[in-house]
Amino acid sequence: MRPLIATIRLDHLRHNYLLARAAHGGKTLAVLKANGYGHNAVRCAQALADIADGFAVACLEEALQLRAAGVAAPILLLEGVFEAAELAEVERHRLWLVVQSEGQLRMLEEANPAEPFRVWLMLDSGMHREGFLPQHYRAAWQRLRDSGKAESIVKMTHFARADEPGVPMTQAQIEAFDAATADLPGEESMANSAGLLCHPRARRDWGRAGIVLYGASPLPAGYPQGDGLKPVMRLSSRIFGVRELAAGEPIGYGSNFVTDRPTRVGLIACGYADGYPRLASSGSPVAVDGRRSRIIGRVSMDMITVDLSDLPEAGIGSEVELWGDAVSVNEVAAAAGSISYELLCNIKRAHFAFV
């Protein structure tokens, strides 16, 4: 069996949810979109079932997968519905839904549910991706209430730069939200992962814990608020080939790495077809039998070469951690010019082990 293994530590997931909920100080949704950020949404939901206040997914298909697995907790559709016919499934499976556009609002107004929906009404407070602009929000809220199709309305917004604590935009968005929703009754939700960690004014009735659930801090290095998080995924493989090269020898496609000394090279089973980022090439960190080393040469489709020159005890069968405990996924993401979200979501072909 190919030795690429993604070990999912469900006890770490529970730890991170409780840490996030405590930081927020109120009810908190566990965000399981994109198959639980690549961690298996069903297994994550089952592991959190007795402690989570509810879950959030992107779309109806993701919610139905959870319901089919027996997940009974509230589930919020963050993108809402894409066509009116989906509302029947929303009603049947007791889902909550975001309304973020005129088209979605009209679908609800024209629907004939047996019972009204639980609605989260999105305000565009400055990100300009989705939601009603501040000058239109109150009218949208009034239409929704007057329609009789909403059992309750949670006022919500989403931050563009909460993961940049020194940037004033988040505070401006909070102020825009408060101005636009003043005197409108109902619960509120503002804080995403970065918001609930480091923006106290964003901590309202409902938090939305995304990347923090999986143990990767969304904050820049040097901010301690995420220090207590535990990585949920540990991606590892094994060395299955070793060779000795003299100084001045190229390695891999493009020959863009050339040895500057006699070099011992290990070959491991992982590559960009598995979801490991191709741009995380020479210099990207790995840990071989718990000791840090580096990738040398380009990441190939199925294989990666690593430097064993200072690890004489390493050889065939040695374990290589690509990220997890000794190597942070944030480090690998930085080396690839990416973010941890993308790396975690992209893992394919690995054997998943849940512990």
C-alpha cells in the first residue's frame, strides 16, 4: 500500500472547537464546508455532535450528506439556495439558510412552506462579495419579516481582513454592521475564525469557527491567540528510495536544484497529484523521523525528493512528516505562496486514518 497517510486526530478537533467556543464566549457553528476542509465532514460532525451548537456548510449537497449520515444538529447553508426547488429540501431536512441577494429573497417570498424558515440575512459591510448593501439591508429585513416565511432572522456579515489584526477595516465593518442593523431585533453573527480569536467587538450571539477547528491559526506569526490550537491533520509518507550524489549534480524536473556538496537524497511517495502544492519545492520544510529537513528539487506528480545529508540514520522506510506536528501546515503554505485552507482542502489519494 502506498504509504501516504492523512491521520485525522478527532480529539484535536474537539479541543479546537472548545477553544474557539470559549474564545467567542457564545454559541458557535463548526464550519464543515469543502468536506470539512479536507478532513471528512461526516467524521468531523460525528466527533463534534455532543458539543457543537450547530454546523455550517456551503450548499445543500453538503448538508444532505450530513443528514444522510444521521447528523441531526442545526446546519446552516452559507451560500443559501441556488434555485427555488431547493427550498423543499431545506424544509424537509430542517436546514437553516443564508439569504444574501435579491434573487434569494424573492425565492423565499414566493415559497409556500408548511413552516417558516430559519434565515440568516447577510449584510455587505465592506467585503463586497455577497450580501445586501447597508442602505438596502433594513428594507430586505422588513420584507423578510412581512413575508411570514421567516421564523427568525439572524443578522450576519463576513469580514474581509480579520486575519490582519492591525488593519482597521474590520473595525470599520463592525461599525457599518451596527449602524445598518440598529434597532432591528434578532440574533447576530459576525466573527469568523480570526474574528472570534482577536476581535472582541465581533463576538456576538453566533460565532463561525472555520480554519481554527482544524488547528491552523488564521493570524500572522507573532499573534499568540491561536497558540493553543492543535493540528488535526498529520500528513506523512515514507522514504522508498535513497541515492548519493556528488556536488554539482541536478535533481528533478527542470534541474533547478543543483547540489552544492555531496548530498544524500531520499525519495518519498507524495506529489501534486495527491494535493501537495507543486510550488512548495526546494527549501520547503519536512520532518524525517521527527528531525526537520527540506525538499530539494521540484515536487513531481507522485514523488518528492528530500535532503538526508545531515540525517545519516534515515533510510528506506523512514517516516516523513509533510505537515502536522513538527512541521506546521502554515509553514508549507507560506513556502508555496498559498494558505493553509487551500492545502488542507486539496489532499487526495492519501489513506485517511481517524484516531
